Amino acid sequence: MTEYASSAPRKRWQRLPALVLGLGLCSLLAAAVLLVLTLTGNVGKGHSQPETVVTFNESIDAALTPLPTPTIVHPTPDPAAIAALVIPKVGVNAPIQVKGVDGNNVMESPDGPVNVAWYDFTVAPGNIGNSVYSGHVDYINYGPAVFYNIRNLAPGDPIEIRLQSGTVYTYRVLEPPRNFSANPTQEELVSIIGPSDKEVITLITCGGTFNYSTHEYDQRTIVRAERVLQPATARAQ
């Protein structure tokens, strides 16, 4: 009886190193996964909600004071409706929807993760002035959204605005993307969405740090591009 009583504990102790080894391997695997997610930027990021504000949190009225009529003669713009925004470098080919301002005179956000909004209080592409667009950086239950990678654009990168007629307007990024507060000063707001005496487009998306309490980012990433002044090209139908 003594022999059998003492043999059971020995077997349990013999199994213990294997159990410890297994737990150690699981811990190493979890640490490796966490490291990969951290390095790829997928840890510590929030996701935009359907009601997330992509643009700015205040009235934009004062930023829209028109400039004097310019004297530069530009090609006659195509009056056709806007169809899509294309950014070859970051793989964007997105449908464009028309947006405006809500009852508080705050810019409306695009619907969903793949749409880009063009704001009808700014000029249509092909006209002198600032044509403003926005898109989500990420989105709940979706992940990285249409403007996730515009932060990687560099001066000279092309951006296309395509019209339903087949006309394509090409723009070149002017400077590296810049981040502004989600509650910018009036001067900053004018510099972002205010009028221009050139043919430019402005892209807006969320940036900075995600606040899990408000479900909002604390900054906005801005990309500005200027039209390549040549006759607009028409794509084959």
C-alpha cells in the first residue's frame, strides 16, 4: 500500500514541467502577437462610429468669406456631377456623395467607411477656389477606412477627381499632410476650408489620439493639392 500511495504524487510532479512549458509557450505566443499588432499600428487605436465627426466641431460660417474675383483665366470647367476620387499611391478609388452642413452649421460626415463627401458650400472641381472633401480614417466593425492612408501622401503625389461625364481633373499634393486640432482657431479653419485664388482641393480625415469616452479623435489630418493646369482629360466611355 505504501508503494502505491507514494507513486501517484510522483506522476503528478512528472507532469508539472510539461504543464509549465505549455503555459510558457502560450505566453510567448501572446507576446509575439501583441508585438506584431503594436508594430503595425493596430493596438491602441479606436474606430470611428457612424455618428463620428470627421471634420470640425464648430460652425464654419466665418471661414467662408469669399475672395475677390481672380483675374487668372482658367479652362472652362465641366459642369457634370462628381463621380469619384482616386488616389493611386494609397489605393483609393471612392464614390463621392454630396454633403453640406447640419442644423448647427457643422459640416456633415460621409456615410460609411468607403464614401468620400464633397461639400456643396465649396467650389466644384475645375473651378478656381477650394474644393473640400472628407472621409473616415477608420470605422467600427470595418477597420481602416477610405482615408486611412492619406497621411502617407507626399508632395507631388497625384489625386484625381473624376466626373460622371468622363472628365478627369488631376491635382498634385503641395506639402506633407498636416494635423490640426479638432477645434481649430478661426485662422486655422480659414486656412483649411476657406476660399483660395487657385484651383485646389482639400482632403480632411481624423487623426491624432482616439478618445474612448467621446468616440472622437482629437485632431484632423489635412492634405492640400493644386490642380495641374492643363485641359481636363476625358476618359473613354
